[in-house]
Amino acid sequence: MKWTRENLDLIRELTFNHVQLSILPIVLSFVIALPLGWLANRNRVLRSVVITVGSLLYTIPSLPLFVILPLIIGTRVLDATNLVVALTIYGVAIMARSAADALASVDKTTIDASTAVGYSSTARFLRVELPLAGPVLLAGIRVVSVSTIALVSVGVIIGSQNLGYLFQNGKQRGILEEVIVGILISLLLALIFDLVIVLIGRLLMPWNQSDRGGPSKRIAVPGAESQLLAPSPGDT
Amino acid sequence: MELFLSALRWIFDPDHWQSGSISPLPIQDRFLEHLRYTGTSMAIAAVIALPLGFFIGHYGRGRQFVITFTGAMRALPTLGLLYFLLMVFGYWLSFDTAPLVGSTIAFVILAIPSMLAGAYSGLESVDRQTIDAARASGMTEWQILVRVEIPLALPLIVGGVRAAALQVIATVTIASYAGLGGLGRIITSGIGLNDYDRILGGALLVTALALVVDGLFALVQRVTATPGLSEHRPAAPRRTISRSPRPRTPKIA
């Protein structure tokens, strides 16, 4: 605990930077992915384009992307922008797929009904489809949040000041405590972010509270009669 | 663009494939190392994760465990885990074996969640009626698992292995930073030498490897899909039962 006590200021500063570097990509990827998800849901060609490009981008390993990016967007190699852009790319890659699925999960009859009672397509999207897609969108943004916070630390290799610094510095100087502190704070941040997102979800979607813990539970040992009780497969 | 062309020239320069050149060259040695680390840790992870996933998927017990575990593992920073293990094993093992053992364990830990989730969700996606039918026709639990559930779940199982492979390939690249071999070594030495062609060339090689491996697994997923079960492909969104654009019955013509 000696190292921690002596370096509280450093830890505080790095944690603060880590949070800053994480929030921007999470928010950006949501804002960018939502229209993409909407597009993907318009027709099948666009859907496969969005999903294919997304998964290809997601396939690129993080370190190479961090290194290649400055050459593409013309920033300096040690610029924090590179990290934010790279993390946003990964976030969009996850989130666009999630947004497309979320919008596809809205019941067709509900959409027809809202058209029938006179919603314009914009109003229908904002006031019917988006709220109903909310739970799946929320699940997507939670995945983005967790993976972004974990990935930020790789940015230390390209000179970003975040919790990853504790890993690198701890390894170089042989202070195991420093590495452990870094891991624990990173996990803690992921947990806090997750709780905040869930809380925001609750506030925005108060009707969704009974839905916690997943819509259905699989019956433990499948027997002939369980088919009557179990919801359709693929619904979990 | 000029930078990319010059990086490509660097990659295809025959001098850089000459065996016996100064480390981290020749490229093929780093390439094979990268594949070897990936293959070894994937095999170890598969031996642990797949049976566990099958067990959980077959009996439906421990679902919450899988969800919590995979979620928590996603939050673990790879770099931190890697350095932590390298240091811990550095205390016990000799200078040359510690990086290998420590990082292999890190790769295994990182590969397990995706494989587990794939195996588990694959088995869960199998239609209950199909399993009941298999049981009614007298199959033992083992036969149901091996002859019905696993074949039907194969695309999703392979999907889990695919995600794990990409995760490991990416992490091996980072591990080069900690003194392990592999393609990341080329990037690291490029950074040290301030040689952009080398940095970018290494980055492109890793990216190409990831894309090719991903493509191969995608192909395997397609091949292993049971004919007539197209809607169970992993690409299908989860809750479209009530609003699928296509009819759910298989095409006859």
C-alpha cells in the first residue's frame, strides 16, 4: 500500500484522464451508430453493408489501428485524438449492429398501429420506435462502455496518459502493486459506468423495470412438458 | 497514400524475408511465432471453455454465471492482465520462460469468455422440440449432446472461437511490447528506430492476418450451418420472431 499512498495525486490524475478519454468515444459511438442502425433497418443491402463494414473494422487489432490512424486522419502520432477516434470506430462497430437489432426488435403491429393513429414517420421514429428499441440499445451501449474503458489503457503505448500508464510504469519499475491498482481502478470504472448507464436507462424508460434479468429463463432440465412453459427459442 | 505504398514496398521487399537477418526480421519467423502463440493458447482455452459451455448449455444450469463471467472479463484491461501475469511469473520462473508462460496464460484467460459464451449460447439456441424429439426417440443424453445439440449449434460455437481468435491475435501484438515475439515485434522495433515503413508495414501485416483468420472462420461458420436452419445463423437479430421480413418456413423451390 506504500506506493499507492505516495502516489495518490498521480492515480487521481490518470483516473480522471481515463474517464475523459472513455466518455467521448462512448457518447460519440452512440450518436453515430443510431442513424447507421436506422439506415441498416431500411433495407437488406444497407444492413449487410453496415454490418460487414462494422465487423471488418472491429477485426482490426487495437495496436495497429492506433498506429495507422494518425497517417489516415493526419494527426500527430502522440495526439490524444487518435485514441478517441480509434475507440469511437470500435464503439460504432459494436453499436451500429446493436442499433439495427434494437430497431428491428420493435413489433411490426405496433409500428403499423402508430402509423394508423396518424404519426408522421419522424414522430413515429422518435416517439414509438426509439423508446421501444430502448432496452436493446441500452444493452449495446453497456457493451461499448465496458470494452472502451478496458481498451483505453492500450493507448499508453502511443503515449496517452491514462490508467495504462500504471501498467507500463509498474512493469518497468517492477512495482506489482502499481499494476494491480491500475487493474482494480479500471474494473471499478467499468462497473461505475455500467451502473450509471443502467440508471440513465431506468430514468428514461421507467416502464422497463419489470424486465430486469432478461425476458425469459430457460427451464433447467428440458422435458416434454417444459415446451409448454418455455418461451420460443431465440427469444432470450 | 504515399506512406501506405511505401509500407507495402517494405513488406514485399525480399530482403525482409531473407532468413538469418537481424531480429525482428525475417517477417516469416515473426509470422509463424504469432500463429504459434495464437494456436497454442486457443487450443488450451478450447479444452477448458468448450466442455464447460456444453455442460452449461445442455443442462441449462449456470446461465447467470456465464453472463456475469463474460461481462466481467470484458472489463478486464488486456494490457494490465498481461503485465500482471508477466511480473508474477517473473518472480518464479527464469528470465526466458516467464514471458512465454505469463503471456500464454493471459491469452488463454482472454480467449475463454468468447468460447464459453459461444458454446453455451449455441446449445441454448437449439430448438427445445428437437431435443425432446431426440430424447423421445431413445437417444441418451450423451447422444443428444454429440449428435443433435453440437451439430445444430456449430455455427455459433465456431462464432465464439472466431471472436476468441481475433482477441488473441490482437493481444499477441500487444505482448510483443513485453518482449514476446510475433508480428507486434516489427511495430515495436519500428517505433524504436522511428522507421515509419516498418511501423506501418507491421501494422498492416497484423491487420491482414486478423482479416484472413476472421474470413476463414466466417467460411467455417457457413459450412457448418445445418441446411434448412438458415434463420439460426448468428447474424440473425435476437428478437425478430414476430417481425421477420422473410417467411420462417424453409424455401421449397
